[in-house]
Amino acid sequence: MEEDSQRLGRQDLLDRLAGAQTPSEAASARAAADSWLAEHPDDGDVRQARERLAAAEVEEDLDLEEGSPT
């Protein structure tokens, strides 16, 4: 039963990481991923999803900088 709960929690976490649309959603998803990874350090899927979210945020920041007047 606990394994099913962990599986559902993990899937929810992966969904949150993939679907974060606002800075607060991204921050919350990152924090949840960090907590999960502290308990499950070998979970490569969560680690990769967290890294993709961070890369998307950097890319978005760069796009905003390119469009700003200087």
C-alpha cells in the first residue's frame, strides 16, 4: 500500500515539474523535487525532470532579456 502511495506521489511530482507555468509553481515543484531526491537520491527520472525545469527557466529568462530594451 505504501509503495502505491509513493508511486502516486512520484507521478504527481513529475507532473508538477513538467507542468509548472508560473515562477511560484516552478519554485514549489523544485522544492518538492529536492525533498524527494533527499529521500530517493537514485531517482534519475525526477532528477532529469528537475533539471529540465531549471533549463526551461534559464531559457525563458534569456528570452526575456533579449526582448528588453537596453
